[in-house]
Amino acid sequence: MLKLIIGNKAYSSWSLRGWLACKQSGLPFEEVVVPLYDDDWDKRRQGDEFAPSSGKVPILWDGDIVVWDSLAIVEFLDDRTGGEKFWPHGDAARAMARSMAAEMHSGFQALRSKHGMNIRQVHQPKRPDDDVLEELSRLMEIWAQARARFGGDGQFLFGDFGAADIMFAPVCTRIVTYQLPVARFAVPYVEAVLNHSFMQDWIAAAQEEEWVIEKFEQPEA
């Protein structure tokens, strides 16, 4: 059976992506949640299970095969499930979805660093910094293009829930947590992602966690 090691569900955006990928695959997997930055964190991340990723989560084991990094986990599970569950059909749609997933993976640094994921909080809205607003504008641009070209009658970026939505799911939580300004068309999309059964399961589990990391509880001043 697959074994997925993840961090706190309230805070760990990359863990969310890896977990959603496992759920999307439909393959059975064992879930191991380790609290980030607790007293045993440094010792734990030096263990053999964490060694390939230098202690970072998520990390996926399939027997003696190990995959770390959320996007790599998506691609590994796509291969394991015959290439039918993650990326849209059609060369143009698939190319755009992969490009958007990669851009999320490597970009949007201001949004990610200044508005960390915290599923259990909803902060009072305030004007985001200019660099965050610029990234939100880019986000709206690519979401609008995907929806217009390939969304069809579906609720998600490329119609059905898939890898692109998995990569942007933590952003959807941030939009709610910090009440970030988004285009009108994006509101139903964000709601669709957050109401997906996989996301509802993750959010419910995050609410039940007892761990609190104070530095992640307060919005940036």
C-alpha cells in the first residue's frame, strides 16, 4: 500500500496537494500526519523515511519507491493510474493545465509567503501588498483563460476536478482566510474547490487537530 507522510492539515499547503493527489488517484494509501515544528521535529525529519526529501513533506512511499514534492507525486500517481485521472484530455488543454500547475509550483511567492495557509482562521480583510495584488491579477488571468477555453459546463478549471485544481486548492483556502479580492467569476470556482468532498474531509480533519503553531495564527502586520 502507498504511504503518504504529511504535516499539519491546518497549515501545510504542500501536504494538502500531495494528499489530494492520493485521493484523486483512487488508490488505497496509509496517511501519516506528523506535527510540524514540534519538539521532536528536527529528530524526526532526520529519520530514514524523510531522508530522500531532506525532511520535507509530503513524501510518498510505494514499497521501496519514494516520491517527494507535490507535483512529482501528481505525475507519479498519474502514471500509476493510466493517465486518466489528473490531466484533461486534448493536447491544448493538457499543455495549459501542466503549465498552470508548474507556474503555481514555482511562482506566486508573495502570495504564498505573506498569506500562509491556515484553514482554521478567517481574518479581517485588508488591502494586500502591491506584489500580492499583482500575483492575484495573474491568477485571475490564467483561471479565466482556463475556464473560458476548457471549463465547459464543469465547475473546475478544465471541467472536471484534476491536477490543476489540486495545485491551486491551497490558494482557494487563502482567498477565504484573508478575504482576498478576486474577480466575480472566480467566486463559484473557489466555492466548488472548497466544497469538493476531498476538501471537505481535509478541512474537517484540520478543525479537529490539537496542534497550534502560533507564528501561523496571526496575519502579517
